[in-house]
Amino acid sequence: MKKKVFDIIVIVVIALFLLTLSGFDLLEKSAKFMFIPILAFYFIGQWTERKSKKE
């Protein structure tokens, strides 16, 4: 599976998960944005993986 396809799948799954939780009012106002740092750390991990393979 190509890297971009996998990244898009991860983003869509996280978005659907958040929308589902939000639809059932299981998220508080500030908790709706809790996956933004998780997504940021995911892409930082991808970047560091690419940097470590080059060295």
C-alpha cells in the first residue's frame, strides 16, 4: 500500500471516529480537538522515520 493512501486512510478513520463521537455528544467542547495533536505526532513520526532511513 502506498504511503499517501495509508495517510489518507488514517485521516479519514480519525475524522469518522470524531464525527461519530460528536454525533452521540460524547465529546466535550475541548475534547473535540484532542486528535489534532495525535495527527501531528503521527506525521512527525513519519518524517523522523524518513530522516532516519536516509542516514
